[in-house]
Amino acid sequence: MSNRAVLEVIALDEEDAVAAQAGGADRLELVTDMAADGLTPSTTGFAAIRAAVDVPLRVMLRLTDGFAAGDAGQVGTLVARAGELRDAGADEFVLGFLTPHGDPDLVAVERLVAVLEGCRWTFHRALDRAADRDALRKQLADLPGLDTYLTAGAATGVDDGLATLAAEASRAGEPGYEQQILVGGGLRLDHLPALRAAGLDAFHIGGAARPDGWTAPVSAAAVRTWREALDA
């Protein structure tokens, strides 16, 4: 079995997707509107990217900035959007919602998981805002399709989350810790040696793939730098 580390890159459009794949990305997270920290793309946007690249695509399910799913109407709208994306061929997703008290919003999450019909999905950085990370993992452990947590280990980013990431990696295989940890959120190249030494093997970049900022496209060269660092 290959021990190649997973490199996931945020893509906003076909140009991003093609560059990320050319640079060595294993998977893309598809979003729109990074001013709101990444929202659900349109079905036409998804279809265009799906036609442009052949790497796996994980599609964000979120309508507004933050980690609240909204009221029943908003959740219903998101469920409908998820269904449309499924009909368009999307088969991997990213989602994650919390209650105002920092607990997992099981009502919203379970409604979405039902329409995903077993598709693989990532619980995103809502984990880093949870009142109790361990409790959240155990509450979500049996949801079908959940195979990844995107996390920095801390709400403030990887700098402050290194110890938590290493501790959670050491619990791999325990109840609630079967899912892969995908490290992202203020991730830098200089973090990689410690993270790899702790056994972490999946990494997520957004701004790091865009040296000219979010108004510029993904740089294949920047992605390649990360690919080479992970493969070294």
C-alpha cells in the first residue's frame, strides 16, 4: 500500500482545478465565495470542474459564513442543493455545523447525510470551534460516509493546534477516531516535519496554493512545492 500523503487543494473554478491537478494535488475541495470562507458552488460550476480534471472532488455544503446551519428553511434549501449536486454527479462532500452551544448540530448534519446516500464526506473545521472535540467525534462516529476531519487542532490555526493534532493522531482507530485527520488552517511548509513525525498523512491548503492572493488563481508551481515537500 502506498504511503503517499494526501494533498487537498481548494479550487474555485476550472482554472484552479487544472493548475492544482498539474501541481500534484490528490483531491480538490470545491467552494465559492472565499470572502465567506467557502460556500456551496453551483451545479454548473461543479460540472465544469468535473469535466476539466479527473481527481476526486469534495464539494462544500454551506450557505452562509460560519458554522451555523440556519433555520429549518435554510437547512431545507441546503438539502435541496445537495440533492442537485448528487444528481449532477457529485459523490464526495464537505460539511459540518454546530449549535450555539458548540455541540454538533445533529439535526442539520443527519438531514444532509441522508440525502448523500452513503457518499464519503469531511466534517470541516467546525470541529475546531466545538465545545468538546472528543464528544463531538463520538457523537458523529456512526454517521455513514464520514471518513475525514478537516482540522487545525485549534480555532486559531495549526501553530496553536500542533499538540492537539499529534494527540488525536495517536488515538487513530479508537472509537470516534477512525476517520482520517486532514490538517488545514494556517498550515505552512515548516509545520510538515512535526506533523509527519506524528503520523499525520493528509494536508489541505488554500491560500498557500495562491502566492498572489485569493484574487489570483491557484499556482501549479506552488502546489508542486507542497507535493515535493510531502514526498521528500
